[in-house]
Amino acid sequence: MTAIDIAPLRQRAPRGSRTVSQAFFAALEAIPEARRQEVAKAAQAAIREELKVKHRKQPPARRRVIDGR
């Protein structure tokens, strides 16, 4: 991808996304190189699961607003 291709992707990211991703990668730097990939995959899975749980706990009306339906 060129800089032109990447620009629209950055514009669509919600506010705060960059801060969160930078914190994730900064924390990952503290992990030894040999285990870094394994830890990253596990952390992503845990984050994904936590978001699913929080999404399920929301009332249906709130979910429609977030999902855009």
C-alpha cells in the first residue's frame, strides 16, 4: 500500500484507536522475542472475547445504534 492508499484507512479509525494500538505494541515490546507472537495472539483473542461479552451485555436498543441497524 502506498501513503495514498493508507490515508483513508486512518481517517476511518475512531478517536483513540491510535493510542490503544500504540499502548498494545509498547507492552508487547516488553515480552521476550521468542514468546512475542504467542502472547500477541493470546492478547488479541482475550480482547476480542471481552468485547463480545460487553456487546452481549448491552440492551438491544443500544446495540442497534452501535451496529448501525
